[in-house]
Amino acid sequence: MYYVYILASKRNGTLYIGVTNDLVRRVFEHKNDLIEGFTQKYNVHQLVYFEQHEEIEQAILKEKQIKKWKRKWKLELIEKSNPDWDDLYKSIL
């Protein structure tokens, strides 16, 4: 399985969109600042959205699509499945 995921700094805050084959490991790395870069710099640690794909090509395509979306559309995507902007990390453990 492959995952497209969105992390946020807070509700309506800074967003990060990524793709991975191990969602638990990858979010753990972001939460614990084990990855230098954007999420560390902007304190983007809350998993607010994710979706599964069977093929890596599908996941990468979806990640690229979401990255091109207007911010409003990204917020609507998150709020459709996670209206309270809960950190979904605990739900994937």
C-alpha cells in the first residue's frame, strides 16, 4: 500500500503533502523532527488527512494533483473527512 498524506501545523495552518509506503514510520519521522526541511522548519506535525493507493504511480499522481490545487480545495478535502482537524496519527498505530 502507498499513502498520500497531509500534515498541518494547526487548524488552517501550514500544510505539507507527501507520499509514502509506510505511513506510521513517515509521520513518526515528521513528528520527531527526524527529517530536516520544511516540516521541521515550520513545525508541521499533525496528520490531518491520508488516503491509500495500491500502486505507487497512483499515489504520486494524486500527490502532484493535490499540490497543484488551490488552498481552499485542500482545506475542503481535509474537512470533508476530518472536520475537527484531529491528529489522525493515533488512529493509524
